[in-house]
Amino acid sequence: MKNLKALIKDLKSGKISEEKFLEILKKLFIFNEGNITLDMHRALRHGFPEVIMGEGKKFEDLKKAISQMEKTYPDLLVTRVDPETGMKLKRIFKNFNYSKEGRCFYKHSSKRITGKGKILIISAGASDIQVVEEAYITAKVMGNRVEKITDVGVAGIHRLFSHYEKIRSARVLIVVAGMEGALPSVVGGLVDKPVIAVPTSRGYGTGTGGIAALLGMLNSCSPNVVVVNIDNGFGAAYTASLINRL
């Protein structure tokens, strides 16, 4: 929005022509080059710029997308970035961070807080850490105060209850679990806040790569529980961030 206002000011003052104005305006809203078509307008609609999915993209396309977005936005997030690609990007974009656990390449320069309360991420097992970290980084970069409670699954439910006050103080909760996916229902029964459940692909044979956890969460008897797709820590945190601004 700041860049757009400056552009209008330049047009009014005669610093740029109408033709130049339209040319720049087009690039402000959509950047298209080669395989990349970036939605440069998304921050005005969603309050955060387009998040780039790193998985499956050519390195040159990733580099091009980040370079273009960085010109406009102080906070950026690239998800599902493997370690080799993350290290290559870090050598080019030195002001970015890379999380091997969360597979996220990101920049959080503004340090802005837009969320009204705290987002709390709870995981059933330490083996869910990859999904937890993706959710944590996403929520942080999107301007929230975020905390984590890890390894407090239903096999030792007393571990969860020792964090009761912290759980009650959160404005939005993200609960990550594999196996049978029971933890979100338990947390949902403790709070009057939205609980976003994330099934993970962790589990043995009949867990079928997270399907068992997904179905268990979809059948939750806690009415404040909603569910995202398997291993989708990003989607859970993005939605939690939108809720936390309301």
C-alpha cells in the first residue's frame, strides 16, 4: 500500500507518465516471468504476501520469486524447502533464515505483531516436530506471539494438564498429532477457543500415513475443533493467524 501511494503521488506530480504508471501498476499486482506468476496484490487482501511453496520448484524460479517479493515486502516465507536448497538460497539471501526442522526459508524484518492474542501449538509427540516447526515459523512471521508445548500426547495425559493455565490463556490453539489423533479432542474439551487440528503422517501400519489421525480428528466430539490436511502445519498457522486478528 505504501508503494502504491508513492506511485500515485509521482503520477500527480508529473514525475512519471500515465504509460509508465500503468506499466509499474501492472507489476505491482502481478509479476509474470517464465514459470513464475506472483500475486503481488495478496498482502492487500490477506494481510500477508503470497507464501511461496518451495517443493518441486526449480532453483532459478525460487530465486527469481524471492528476489521479486523482497523488493516490496519486509516479511516473506517460503515453505517445504529441502536442506540443500535452503543452504544454496542462504548463500544468496544472507538476511533470510533457514529452518531445517521446519523446512522454511524466511525473513521477518518488521517484527510486527498483528495478532491480538497468543497462538499456542501443542504436539502429541516429539516425532511431530517437523510439522510443529512449520506452524511455529509461519505464525511468527505472520505477526503473532507464539508458544509451543511438545510431547504431551494422550499416552501420558498428565503431561498436558501441567500446562493447563498456559492452554487456557491462548487465543487460538493448534494441536498436532499422529497415531489415532486423539489429542485435539482432549484440548478442545478444555478450552472455549478455536482448536485447529493437524494430523501427521507419523504412526504404524494402520495409521496409513496419517489417514487414521485425520479421520479421528474429523470425527471429534469437541465442537470447537476444525481440521486441516495431513502434515499441513502451514495451513493451520495461516488460518490461526487470520483468526487471531479478528
